Amino acid sequence: MTLELQSLQLEYELLKELLNAEAPLGASTLVHTLGKKYDLSQATIGRKLMELDVEGFTVLEGRKGRILTDEGNKRISFLERELQQKNVNVRLLQLLNNSGESALLDVLVARRALEREIASLAAQRATKEDIFLLEESIAAQLKLLSKNMIPYEEDREFHTILALTARNQVLFHAVQLVWQTSRDFMETAYIRRSVGSELVVDHQRILDAIAAGNPEQAEAAMVTHINQMIEDVKRYFAIKNKEQRI
């Protein structure tokens, strides 16, 4: 765990202790729980609580200890999102080190062959309900991005809805097999965010072509989408390899 992640985790747990407490808490009480866990003295925890006071997240109630403020409640929600994202990113970096560039590119090439046809069929067969579900999926992706979170599962959902919209069982099961033998949704989403690309822009172009009932444009938009992922994967690993040589 990095120092930054540990600091955020400690702050989160301090605030949660105050949230769950039935009475004000002081450093002398918290040292018996969080102090042991993080190997911190009562003085260190006391200084951390003073920092939280300054930030407006906690307030001292006489000599009894501290209680959580409304801003502190908001801070807990923010830290939950931050910690979730940072922990996912740590795991993803471990996955990337294990899977490597070649394995990811093989998966993406297989996806390109299958999903270009899926996009074409979806443009021919999409109902109003299908379009609505795709729009809802993109809205969910944008909502997470607005919170600085990467929409991993929402990315998979979008492509799953597309595959179902194509209404071809063979293609659906074939692309499912490719998805299930890899973690590329999580990995490529992380990579694209790392190098400055956005999945949702591509998804919107695919949806626009499907909503217009244009198979050729839908196919082209899907190929462009996956080709961009391929280029981003290559770029990510090129940067990573360069950093390792320095």
C-alpha cells in the first residue's frame, strides 16, 4: 500500500469511527483501535484529528472528544469513491504486469472480428427499447466519469447489450467466450484513461449509427473503437517499457 493510499485509508477509518460512535471520541480512545492497526501513537492520532478540525470535517466538543460534521459526512462518501478507485487501480496494475501486451492485443483482435458484425446487425435489428438501454448505459458511464471513476462494468454492459441487440446466438456466445477468457474490459478501460482516451466518446458514435439504422457506419464505428483500444494498449506499454529502461 502506498503512503498516499494509507493516509486516505486512515482518514477514512477515523471519520467512520466518529460516524459510528454514540458519543464524542478522542485520541486516547482511537489509539486502542486505529493506533494499533497503523502503529501510531496517541500524539500522532491527536495531530490527525486536529487536521480534520481545520478542514471542517470534525469539531471538538469540550473535553469529551470530537464529533463528525456535515462536511465530514460528505468527506466519507468522497473517500469511499477515492479508495475504491485507487484499490482497483492497484489491482489492475498487477493484472497488467501478469497478462502483458501480447495477450491483450490477441483478445482485442478477436473482439474486432466479432463485434464489427455485431454492430452491423444491431443497426439492422435494434428496437426502441434496445436504443433506450444503450442510452442508459452511456448515461451510467458518464455519471461515473463525472465522479472521476472508470466505468469498467458499464463498458462491459454496453457491449453486452449490443451483442443481444444483434440477435444472433452464435455471435453472442462466441463473443462471450472471448470476454470470459480475459480481463480486457477492466484493463483496456484503465489503459485508455491512463493515456488520455475516453471509451464513452466511441460508444456514443456506435450508438448514433445504430439509432440511425446504418449498418455500415455502425460497423465502421466499432472497428474504429477497437482499433483505438489497440493503439492505446501499444502506447501504454511503450511508455511503460521506456520508464523501466530509464
